[in-house]
Amino acid sequence: MATFFPGVSHTFSEYLLVPGYSSSECVPANVSLKTPLTRFKRGEQPEISLNIPMVSAIMQSVSGTDMGVALATQGGLAFIYGSQSAEDEAAMVKAVKDHKAGFVESDSTLTPDMTLEQVMALKEKTGHSTMPVTDDGSPRGRLLGIVTSRDYRPSRDDPQKRVADFMTPRQDLIVGDRHITLSAANDIIWEKKLNALPVVDEADHLIGIVFRKDYDSHKINPNELLDANKRYMVGAGINTRDYAERVPLLVEAGADVLCIDSSEGFSEWQKLTIEWIRERYGTEVKVGAGNIVDAEGFRFLADCGADFVKVGIGGGSICITRETKGIGRGQATALIDVCRARDEYFEETGVYVPVCSDGGIVYDYHMTLALAMGADFMMLGRYFARFDESPTSRVNVNGQYMKEYWGEGSARARNWQRYDLGGAAKLSFVEGVDSYVPYAGSLKDGVGGTLYKVKSTMCNCGALSIKELQEKARLTLVSSTSIVEGGAHDVVVKDTQQSVSYR
Ligand code: RVP
């Protein structure tokens, strides 16, 4: 006879938090969202913690270099997608690690044979008047000079005049070398009365430009997630097939943490992958595993040595695994079950293995619910796909800006390794869709707004940390009628846009 799990499996929308006592100390400004990312022993600190409980999904349409930089700037971490060649994935990891806050990559680069007319057109388009000149016109090309608005007079000069004839040539430029820090670059700018300092590598290729402003990235972004060398932290997805080739490249590129990306993680393939990493690197290389949806699956991966365990099958917004294969579990019930198992595991072994809730977060309050139910952090796909920093195109659909968002199991991504069950067959049916999500502007603004809501709700529950929320939260299941009651009802809403917009 098969095993039947008792009760119904629920999703986040079926739960609400019941507020608890909150003292006058309990204000959003006092809330810390710091949370463990990797396993640790009782009484010790995790080797890696996040400053906000958010990581981006291991997906082509979500996590590239820009997402890596933007999310680490806010205190979270991106997992660069693995459904590309190991070399390309490693290059993205390296680009995040090499990114220097305050070192701007030029979007207005010239070649020496361009005309003044073209310079003016580019200035008009980008709004930037400091324009480096490189041999190939790319922002990483060999630096030949700089043009600023002091170098020409549009009313007097011949529009056909060549850049080479009016730029400040390389030999007259003061530049910084690739090892220069932001504060040293700022010192040169002030001492030499410059407007901008180009930074070049050993071969004189442009790396970036530091502009004249009192720029202290860490003051502007106090949550930045940095490694011991003050570089942004970044993760990378791996699969259970080509790890022997992929992992060394990712480690070499500087990945801080890896994650086995699989739709179903309760398998020997995951065990073999983690064993290979442990044999080769010991516990130095951090690796998360998943996805699972019950206590047994958690214990299996925790015993395998996973640094964190990811929960969720079929709840992702673009995921149709439940429809195609009939596997999965309501995300809230799965999460509660797994977090209980994590706490029992900690009691028994003294080892805390953080739990990540992956997929199915629709409203901001779902994040607070996930944390209250025990999640240490969340993995989000749809949420991050909406921002400027996701790698997909912004398109206008019927007058509304949208970003493209497609599943790793869709025909578009063709990530067969994620759904691999061994054998020779490659993705023979799809488990995901290709879609649009409403465009939502910059990640910084979006994440700021969301986390303010999360912190406010935590205060309603009397909690100043995620751990405190997990201890104090009081949750209640709601009936379908009370879900209706939760939205605007029995009134005619004036602004219909408002009622359908993303909350
Ligand atoms: P969501 O945040 O609800 O968009 O879900 C993102 C998650 O969905 C991913 O982290 C992954 O676990 C899952 N996913 C990604 N692709 C697919 C698919 O094509 N079925 N599912």
C-alpha cells in the first residue's frame, strides 16, 4: 500500500500571520535580516551569511552578471545559471568577482575616426559627455584618448571633424592601474583636479572610469555582500552530469557557493555530486542541494553533506511539473515539514543546515510567511525577472512594459540536465513555459520596497530578527472565503489598474 501524507498540502496564500505583542523598540529600522547560507555547528558561525534573505533563481532569464552585481550590492546573492557552457558560466562568475563598485563601464565609447556629428548624436542618446576613445570603440578596448564637452564647440566646429583631431590623447591622460582602489582613485581625482579617471589594465585596455563624486559605495549600500577581499559574492548552478569539468572552472573563477540545480533532488545523483566535491575540495567548496519537499528528502541531502537544502517542486510561476508529471507538494506544507526536520536534525547532530524556499513567492508578504514558517532564505525567479538587471529583453505588450521570463524546463531554455533521470534521453517533454512578467524598474528600488514590508510585518509579530520571527510567529490557515475578504471587496474600485498591479 502506498504512503498517504496526512492532511492537505497548502500554499502560502492559504496562511496569514496573527500579530503578536510588539514593543516600542520594534521598528523596521531595528530589524536585521541577516541569515545563514551555509551549514554550521552549534555554537559556531556559518562561513557564509546573507545580509538579506534573497537569492536569485538559477535560470537563464534571471541570473547573469548584472543580477550578480545588483543583488550582492543589496546584500543577497545570485546563482549564475548553469544551462550554458561551463566556460561561459565561469566567465559570468568572474565578471561579478571582478566588478568594482564605483568603476563605471562606459556606455559612450568612441573610435578615433568618428566625426563630431556622431559624437553629438551619441551624447544626445546617452546623456553622457565624458567619452573614452578606444581602438575598437568598445568599453574594454585599448584606450587612445578621451573626449569631453570642453574639447569642441558645436556652434563653430566642423561637424565632420574627426575625434582623433580633438580628443585629449592617451599620452596626456592621467590613468589608474587595474589594482587601484576606489578611494585611491578618488584621491587622484581631487589632487589632480580631474573630472574622471580612466582605469586601465597592463595592456592599456580600459576597465572602467571613476567619476568625480564623493563615492562611497558601502555608505550608499550598507548591506553589500562582500568576500574577505571586498569583492562581491556570487553563486553558481551546477548539474549532476558534468560537475568534474564544470566545478573546477567555477571555483577557479571565484564562485563563493555552488548549488546543484535539479527539479527533483532526492536522488543518488546528488549524493555522487556532493561526494565528488568533498573528495576533491573537502568542505572548502560550499554546495547546496535540492529540490526536495519532505523530511526524508531533507535528511538524505543533509547526510550527504549539503551546505543548504532547497525546498520546492512544482510551485514555480513558470513551472508545469505538477501538471506534466504529477509530482510536487504545496509549497507552504513542504516548507513547514522540511524546516521541522531541519530543527530535529540540529537537535540530534548539532549541525544546522539552512533551508531555502524555492519558487511560488507571488506577493511580498509570502516572503514573510516563508521566513516565519522556517525558511532561512528564499530563491526567487519571477520576482527578479521583472527588474532591469535580469538578462532578458524589456518589451512593450499592448502598451505595458514587460520582461520576458521562461522556465529552465521550457523548450526555450532546453536545460535537460535539470530534469535528467540518467540514461541517454534528453529533455523529451517540457516542464516549463515561456512568459512575460510586468516590468518593475530597478532591483534596488524593488528590493528596498519589498524588504520594508517584510520588516514591518516582522515588527507586527514582535520580531527583530528572522530567528525571532520563527520563534514568535503565529500562523493561521484561512478559508477560501476569507481569502476573498483579504482583497478589496463589496466596493467598486475606482482605479482598476491599481487592483491588478503587483503587490
Ligand atoms: P518563481 O520564483 O515562482 O518564478 O519560481 C522560480 C523557481 O521555479 C526556480 O528557482 C526553479 O526552482 C523553478 N523552475 C525553473 N524553471 C522551471 C521550469 O521550467 N519548470 N521551474
